[in-house]
Amino acid sequence: MSPRLAVVHDYFTQIGGAERVVAHWVRDLEPVSVGAIAAAPDKELLELDYSSVRTTALNRLPLARRSPEYLLPVLPAMARRIPVDADAEAVLVSTSGFAHLVRTRKPKIVYWHTPARWLYEEADYRLGLGRVGRAALTVLRPQLLSADRRSISPSDRHLCNSAVTQKRLARAYGLEAHIVHPPVGLTSSPPVPPAADIPPGFFLSVGRPRGYKGADFVARAAREAGVPLVQVGGQTAGSPLPGATVLENLTDGELAWLYREALAVVSASREDFGLTTVEGYQAGTPSVTVRSGGFLETCIEGVTGEFFAPGDVQELTGLLRRFDPARYPADAVRAHGALFRPERHLTQMVQHVEDHVRASGSGT
């Protein structure tokens, strides 16, 4: 019988790849509790009721439930106080921030989406920050960096989502993490067209509004190529870049429809894994991505999509202008996407949890 798990995440205030991973854990591993620094109680995202998440005292602040990154100086201290159910026999942590700091005497398994970008990929995180944000990061980073490195416990088991993240962890902490690709797959909701005017023959990009996601870069290339672009979450809907249709707060059914109908999923993001393009593969849709990072691990050039050089807007413009989806049979693209279905991830995660609990002398 598998150990009883408590799941811990940084915070539940948005929908992203990390939250989708946790949603799979909650549904399929049935943890005894889910904890985080903060959660938005007025939302129910990804079939996870955020009002049931055990949070820290910081959650009383509206800013913590809306934009916890603005409370960066106190996040490490609050992460140590994330509640863990006393009945749990092991703690499974999802982090790209500070959740790995959670205090527990139970065996801990840490799943890294990436080491905290504001500490270890500072150049990426600065993209899109204002002058005040950049100045604050400059002041805070040395102290937070030192404390974070001291906090890593070699007795925990460390897992990560890709070879890119594995290398980052080795550089940041000297850790040897095991790669377990994330579970990729939208819910079983049937595809539903969004309630918006979607242009025919569109390209699709999906990502959070962060500078390193490259939403403006993709929009510029699409505009210069004269092709329609739908961007999900990549920029503020009130001030979209010219030529792009910007959508937010979509259901999985609406997102599934966009993946299915798009000519290709386009990304210039600096990705650790590249989950959105794999979601596209599972719908039979190829990709056009930057030749770097996690895309090198998930895209097969000429089989599931095409690459362009980092920062080369003219190359991306040309690819979009002449892109022919008929070169990528949907069945072959779908077969590659199936390699990342949730079942494989969950089987590997359960094995790591059981092995670590047994090695820690806390077997059930």
C-alpha cells in the first residue's frame, strides 16, 4: 500500500504548468492534505478546490492571493510554515520557488519545475519587470540566494521535469536530481469553441504574462508574417499587441479546442520543459519553437515541428509565413505526445515515493 501523502506547492494563485502537475497528483494520488503559502479561495481551477488548500497566515493579505511574488522578502519564511497534515507518511513538494523549504520530519520528495528564476535565472526573471522591481531584486537577491542554498537537504529525494532543470539544479545546489517528465494532458472535457471571434487558420501561443515567455516576440513575428495569432494568457487582455487575439481564463475544453484547430503551437519562451507544445502534440498539432531549453527534449525536428534560432524574429517570421501543417501527419504528432501522458508520470512518482519512504526507514 502506498504511503499517505501530503502535497505542498508554492502557491495557488494562477493556472500554469506547475498547477496542472499538482492537479494530477490530487486527483490520482489522493493526498491527505494540500498546502501552500497562499491560495485564491474565490477560484476553483483545474478541478482543484482552492478553498480546501491549507495556507499560511500570509494568505490573509489580498496581495498574497493575487500576486505573491511582490512579497518576495517573506516568502522563504512563510514556506517553512506551510501546513502539513499529521497523518501524512511522506510529503510531496511541487516547487519553482520556496515550497521545498517546508518543515517536516516526514520523508520529503521534492519535484522541481525549476530552481527559483528570481534567484538562479535572474536575467529571465528581470524581463518584464519595471525599474522598481529590478532594483528590489538586486537588493534582495544575495541574501535570499545564500539562505536558499543553505536550506537544501541531501536527505530529501529530488526529482525534476527535464534535463534543463537537472542541469540548473546541479549548478545551483550541486544536486543530482532524477528526471521525471511532467504529466501532460488536459481534462476529459470535450473541445468547446471559446466565446470570442477566432480567425481561421490561426497560430496559437500559450503562456503566463512573463517577459521570458516571449509573447511580444511571437506577436511581432506573426504580425510581420501577416498570419493570425491567438495568444492565451501571454499578455494583458486590455492592451494586446497589434494583430493578436488575446484570451484569458479559458476552460480546459476551450483550450483543447484551440489546440486542435491551430495550425501550430508557437513559442519563443525560455522553457524548462515546454508543456504547452506537448499539449498541442496530444491534439495532433505540430509546433514552431525556439531551438533551446526544454523544446530540444520534447520536439523532434521534421516530425513534430520546426525550430528557429533564439532571438531571430526574421527566421520565425519566415517559418510562420510558409508553414505547411500537411508536412506533419496528426497521427505521428499525436503518438509522440502520448509518450508524456499522465499515467507514465504517476507510475514513476509513486515508485520514487515508495523507494524514498523505504530508504528513510518510514515504510508503511
